[in-house]
Amino acid sequence: MPDFINILEKKITQQLNNQHVGFLLGAGSSHLNGEGYPLAIELWDLISEHVPSDERADIQNKLDDGASGLEQALDLLDNGGVNETPHRHSVTKAIAEHFRTLNPKLEIHSEFLSRLSKRTEPMVPIFSLNYDPLIERASESKRVHLIDGFQGAEHAYFAPSVFQKRIGSVQKGYRGLQLRLDTGIIHLFKLHGSIGWYERSPNDIRRCGFGSEIPSGTRRLMVPPQYRKATDTMTLPYSSLWSEFRGMLRQGPFLINRLVSIGYGMSDEHVNSVIENGLARTDFTLMIFVLELKSEVFQRWSNKKNTIIVTKNCCSLDGETGPGHPDLWDFEKLSQEV
């Protein structure tokens, strides 16, 4: 169906070149064909030896008994009571320890950010579900201005009001001094936290170097891969970040008209509910770029209006399903198209 692919590509180009575009990054955008950060399905084999032995045995038993992955195994070990089991926090610590040792190449993310920084809007939002610092490191490498909600240096403090501010330069003209807003400023919202983030007290959220260990006596701020994560996101710093996510998709005052989802398998309901609220708007388009989707997930999203899906095996454009695309689902290819 060459006509379908041609129409699909033209539609995507048109949407990406429009204004008011936001980006949602999942694990596939950081995988880099195995040379970046691991996917969820790969995590346990990489981190299990860093989990305390008793908890490691509990998790492994659940996996051996048929749990579909690490997230389900953690769910089965947690009865949902007030007192949490330690498993998910031990897993999060092990993930952070493993991620701190990784230092993937930045070329693809640098290209992505360089192109976004040339957009003509004052703010370009990136919502990330990832813990890794690829976006931050790439922005620093390419000298792209990025705002992530923190201010300061060695132990930066969380100040979400920075997301509401705009940056510009004062210029002298024939009408006197005038403020000209800078454009292409990246606003990064890490919805599940990050390595390097920690809490000293409930209202004292900090960020240290991404390759550094957090200070002793503090609490790591990374939402574990487990069903409690929907509740976790109701507290600082996550509540501020999720408020921005919901606001830009549905509530305003700063609305995006297009959300480009890259490398996200569309399987987290607390994320999906926000996206579906956005799709209730007639002026909102969702674009999904990912290697593959489960058949039931593809069916769910392909039935929605104003939705474009690109995977390796099949694509969908406004409800019409066609063949897959050879490379447009890949982050490296997309980094050259935005």
C-alpha cells in the first residue's frame, strides 16, 4: 500500500512542522538499539545481583511462577497496605546504581535537541517517563537551553515556578527598551523522577550530579515500576510535573495541539488517562512512534480519532490501518525529522 505510506509520511511531516508540539519519551527513546539504557524487559537480569538476597529471591519466585515482568512481580509482593514492602525501593536503588555506571553516546539526542531548539515558540515541552539523563547531558553538550524545574549548582533545589517564566533579552529600539522573548527553550518534565534526584525533607527536593550517589539519609526520587506509582505522583515533586502534563494536554492555560510519543508502549494507565483527556479536544492530535505495540494496545489507540500510529509491523492513520514503516518508528530517524 504505497499510497498509504506516502499519505502517512506527508501527514506526519505536516504535524511535526506545526507549532504547539509536545513530546513524550518512553524507554525506547533511550535504548539506542542496545547501546543506551535498558528496556523494562531487560532490567531484572541487569540489576538483580544488586537487590538484597531475600528480596531478590521473593521477586525471582514471582517471576518463576509466571509474573509477566518485574512490574507485575512487584505488584504481587505488595498487598497495597499502608506499610509498604521494601522490594520496590530496593529495585529502584539497584536501577539507579546500574544507570549511574552507564554513559551512552549523545549524538542522537543532541541532534534531537538541536532541532527542537530552532523552533520559534518560547517553550518546547518534553515529558519523559525515563530515569536516565540523556536529555540533560545532550542539552549541556550542545549548549541548548533546558529548564527541568531545578535551580542551583552542586545540589540544585526544585523550584517548579521556573516553568512559568519566560526568558528574553532587552533590546533598544526606536520605541525605547523592548523585551524580546527567546525561542526554542526546552522544558523537561521527568514525570517518574530521575537518577540524581533526592528528598532531604518533604519540601526540600534536590538534584545532585547524575553520576554521583545521593547524600546519605536522603530519599531517592524515582517512581518504582509498580502499581503504587499512580499514588506516588500525587506528592512533590511529581505533583507539580504531572500538573504541567495535564495542563498542556487538557486544562491550559498553555495548551499543546500535538503530542509526539516516542518509544512508549502505551501501557501505563495513569499516563494514558491524561492522553485520552487530551484526545477529547477536537484540536489535539496524538502521534505514536514505537517499534511495536501489543495487538490489543494497537487496536485501542488506532480506533481513536486524531491518532497516528507508526510501528515496524503496522501503522494507523485516523482509524485506517496499513503496513508498517521501515524506520520512522525509530528515535534516530525521528531525531532528524522534528
